[in-house]
Amino acid sequence: MGVASRKWWSKKGTELTSNAILTRVDQSGLVWRYIAPDKPMQNAYIGSLSGQLQDEPLNETLFTSLPEARVSLGCWRADYSGIRPHSQPGWKTPYEFADL
């Protein structure tokens, strides 16, 4: 068996340049790689999910606590990952697609 990849890919944005994040990456032994500017296809799966996540619950909700954010985002994730149809697998829900 191979060893799991210890790489972290991200866009080069200010939200991922805090000292706390960079320290944690350094301590954990992760290798940090940046997606090239204007090359979203280098990480298309997370790019699509990240865009949906930011457009829907994160831009629409002002969370008052961490527990509230966890519950709200958990509900959104359950809907997105199981109930909501997606265009790529022929407008099937992930559950329908998995049953094929």
C-alpha cells in the first residue's frame, strides 16, 4: 500500500496566509501547493464545491456561534452531497448516481 499524499492545494488568497495556518502546515509536515492563477481546472472538484459553499451558506448567513455554523453547514453538506441533483451525472442526486 502507498502512503497517503500529504499535499494541500489551495488558491493563493489572503484567507490562507495567516500565521496560524502557515505554522500549522509547517508543524504537520504538509506540502503546500498553490493553484496557478487563472487555472481553476487544476483543482476543478474543490473549485466547484468551494464556489457553491461560498455562494450559498457562507455569503447568506451570519453565524452567531461555532456550534450554529457546524449545524448549518452540516445540513447544507448533507443536501449538497446526497439530495441535490448535480449536472455532471445527468442531473441525478449523488445517492441516485451511487445506486447505478
